[in-house]
Amino acid sequence: MISDKLYQLCRAEETVSGELAKDPTQAPGAVVKRLYHENISTPNLSESASAGRPSATADDLQRAFECGKWGSTRPSELFLRIYHDALATLEKDSMVGVTSPPLMGGSGVVPLTIISVLPDICRHMSNCIARAEREVFLATNYWQASDASKIITNSLKELSRRAGERGQKVVVKIMYDRGNPKQFLDNHQTVPESEWTGKAVQLPPAKEVPHLDMQVVNYHRPIFGTFHSKFMVVDRKIAILSSNNIQDNDNCEMMTHLEGPIVDSLYDMSLITWHNALTPPLPSHNSPAAAGGISGLVPSSQDQPAETNEPRQGPTVPAQEPLSSTYNEPQSNADSRLVNLQDQTVHSDQPEQPPPASGQLPPHTSSDPHYDVDIAGEVARIQASLRPRDGESKMAAVTRHLNTTLQPNTKGDAPEDPATEEMTPYIPHPAHEPVPMAMVNRKPWGAANHSCVHTPQNEAFLSAIRNATKSVFIQTPNLNAEPLLPALQEACRRGVDVVIYVCLGYNDAGELLPFQGGTNEMVAHGLYKGLAQEDKKHLHYYFYVAKDMTKPIHNKFKKRSCHVKLLIVDEHIGIQGNGNQDTQSWYHSQEVNVMIDSPSICASWIQALRRNQNTHLYGALDPKDGMWRDHEGKEAEGAIGIDPGRFAWAKGFVGAVQRVRGAGGF
């Protein structure tokens, strides 16, 4: 339940960003201490995740409803149940969610989602940077000088050029996590220009961006408190929340572009994360997104009716027609209605992709930048890059697009798809009114224990699974967090269809360390083994298969991996962001995630996941033992199997070293 103290905290006028609006020279860390010093505690070593806690009552849900700033939106009962459970974690530590409590629940819109290789996300980020007017706040777990980073640094140079033409100076803040012994004394290390321009990072020196005022911070909480967050806030109007680091790799990634009042929540989280005084302050300190209105592709309230999930009379709602009724049911128990939709057409609320202009639009690359004036132009350019060139098949064009700098010569083996299954990396959402959203984050925890588990992120994940009535879909690089596994099995026993997409071999070595939970193969085997035969039909486990492939490829080959982090429950609640379903993300790393209550957005995500990968076609595991085999009964090349051997821990230490060096998956 939500205590009176927490209730008042969530309904208070004071927030960290609000206090900095009054005096932007203050250090956010000092403001946090002043506002919340009486309600910040060390995690209880005996406290566990909420698997056995009682369900929220109607009065509890009403209190949760009153703790959010929903505006004109109408949260569903399921959303409020999850939000209530996430909010309750603030009882002992107001900052466990790295957001001022009054800003944890809000609303916003999603003009664009990207599900594609990492450079495609960097391309959109670079366009947002180039179009910035006053400020950019960019945070990533790992920044490595690379083709991907050059796309970003080119846009910083372009932003400086445009700012100079306007006679302005734009403020840029950048955060990353590159382990440094000095962080044992001060977690937030201000990075000097001599270091950020060095070989490892290669941000532009001040003389190359004279119209930017740039400040860089290296953040880590030793030993294990990784800054795993990946987000960007531009002009306090746009927020980018993604799964990717700024480095070259072979991953399929996911990004959402957010606008509206929820941007104030991410802005507030950014300030809290920065901790130190901002020199100079961000120009938008007194210009909240909620007061400035919604920009970009968002209509006014007079343009279209609001998307609603249920009437506003409190949290209890009448049943609505399920999204699955718009699709044909799957033909096999091995398929789930969530991802294996038999309908081959794009969902009716998906806007048509804008056609490319006559002739081939040149791609936007690190060596030849081409910035667009809006999202529609970006979508047209990216789809043009997927058009077959002379003598090229459609699938060959997909392979060319997926072959980034690390694997330029990988050969795809997937057959040609019908035209309606064309890969669409950029998914523009139809214009819509704001929908309910909430920040479900977790703070970093450096100690070598698992005590910091009662966090908004973890409780949101568990509550979503516990309260699901139809379906749970998870895509994550790894899945081995201990509290999660029994919750998934219990959902299957309730008759809920649980669909899990993981990446074969993703950082296998690191997951073999003691207390890390094991590899994806080991966990899949264990989950199936722990279910009765009757319940196994509700667990649908897959290894990621890329759009141009017919089999999963082990992560160690660095050809086709997946790093998407997404949970969808009952086809209308989605949680997207930075958090993996693994031990590190559940117990140690700082993670930033947004929970969205929208049938149409979740339907678009589901459809895009189908279009942009072949996991549902070729990635299913055998429920008898949780193993993947091809049509000849052969396991995937490089697979460790369900028993890694007596010296698995030694491989684990190798993986840990790779993670610290940035060479491993994270």
C-alpha cells in the first residue's frame, strides 16, 4: 500500500528540476539531499522482490491514481496495479527510482520507434542533435570511438555550425561510464577536454565546435554499480530512450522517441543522475515540456480524439475488445498471438511509410551526413536505403543494411518475403493524444551483494507478469534474474501465454560467473523442466534470428545479435528502455525505462518486431529440453548447451574482464 508519507511526497510541489528552475546554479545532488534526506536509506539485506505480496485493493489503486500527473489521459486498471507496486518501492528510499516522486507518473506521446541495427538509431539521434535549438543532454553506458560515434560527433559539429549562423551557443552535456579508479572517491568524474578528445572517445575539441558549450562526466559507482542508462533529452521537448551504447557492434536495437510531459520526468532524472553543478546551467531550466505544449508530429486536442483505454471514473474499468481479435488466431501451440500473427498486413493504425522522392535518396552515414528537416524525411531516407540496387534482391538489400562495420561480408540465407513483410526500421506512429506513462527506473548499486532489488524497475516487471491475464512478451539479450524465473513459471500455470525472445550466447562467459544466473540455454532448459507437461504449452521460448537469416547465430561470432529490451503485457502495457532481464540489471546497474499504457503503440511494436526479425519463424526452442535445433536435429554452432562444464566459472571471469574493457555485451 501507499503510506500517507509517500502519498504526500508524490503530491508535493517540490521536485529536483523545480528547485533548479528557481536557482539553476545549484548542484542537483545537493537539492536531492535537501528534499529527500529523511527518506533515503540503505537497502535491507533481507528485503526481497514482491512475488508474494498481496494484490492492491481498489482504494490502493485510487491512491496510486492520485499520485500521478496524468493530465487528460485515463490509465487502465492493469497500468495502475503495476504503477502502484513500482511506487511502493519509494517508501524507504525516495531516490531508488532516480526521479522526483511527483514526476514518476505522467503522460506523453510516441511519434517514432526504431527497431533495427545500432547505426539507424544513431542516425535519428544525430538528426535530433542537429535540429536542437538550445541544449542537448546525451547519456550512454559505453562510448567508444567508432563509426557509430562519428555519426553523433558529426551532428555536434553540424549543430555548432547552425548555432553559429543563428548567433547562439548551445549547451551540451554528455555522460558515459568508462571505469576509472578515481570513481572510488568521486563517482562523478568531470572529464577534461584532453581526455574526451583522446583516442578512446574522440569527441570534438572545443575549437571544432566553437558554438557549443560542452561538459562531459564519467559516472560509475564502484564496484558493480554500472551506469547502464542510454537516453537523450533535447531542448526539453524530445526524449530518446534506447537500448544501444555508442559503439560499433552487430546488434539489433530498439529506441523510442518521446514527447510531451513525460520529457519533464526524463529531464528531472537527467539532473539527478548528473549530480554535480551544471556549468553552465541548461537553458531550459525554467521551460518545462508540460508548459510548452507538444511539438513534432503531435496534433492538438482538436485534431483527433484522444486514445483512451477506459472511462475515467477511478481505476475500475469495463472490458474492452482485445487487440488479438483483429488478427487471425495462430494455428499451433508453438506460436503466440503476441508475435506470430497470421494476418500479413500492417495493423490498421499504422501510418503508411512516406514514399521516397524520385531517385535514390543518399544514405545518412558517418562519412557522408545528410540531415533531414523532420521525422518524415528520415523515414523516407531510411526506407530508400532498403530499396534493392541494380541486380539486388529485396533480401540482399536487407543483408546489406544489416551488415554494419564489424561484419560487412555476412551472407544472409533467408528466402524472399512477400512485399507486406518488408523490413521497416523506422516505425512512425499515427498522431495521437498523450497516453499514460510512468518512469520505472532503478538506481546503481555498487556493493557485491543482491540487497538492492526492491526498485521501481524490478517491481514493475514482476507486477506486470503477476497481473497479466492473457499474454506476456519479453525480448532481452539475457534472461536469468532469479526473482523473475518463478514469476514466469507461475504465469504459465495460470494459462497466460509467455513468449520470450533472447539472444543465443549473449555474453555467455560473463553469465557463467558465480551468482550471475547462467546462460540463456541453461535458463530456458530450467524453465521448461520446472513446468508440468500441461503448462509447457504456455511457454514459447525463442533464440533471436535476424531478418535475413533462418537460424540463430551465436553472439561470439558478432554477426547477428540482438540487444532489444522490451516487455509487453496483455497487448496494451509496454515497458521499454535500458533494463535487461539479467542479474546485473536487476541488482546493480542504473537503468531507465518507460511504461506505456496504449493498445495501439503496443500493437505497432508487436507488428514491427515481426517485420524486422525472423525469430518467430525460425527461432523456437524444443519444449522437451529448451534447446534449439535445425531441421536436421543439429544445435546451433557455438552453443554451450545446458551443461557448461566444471570450469564454467573460469570462462565467467574472462567474460567479466571483457565487460569492463567494453569488449563484451552489456
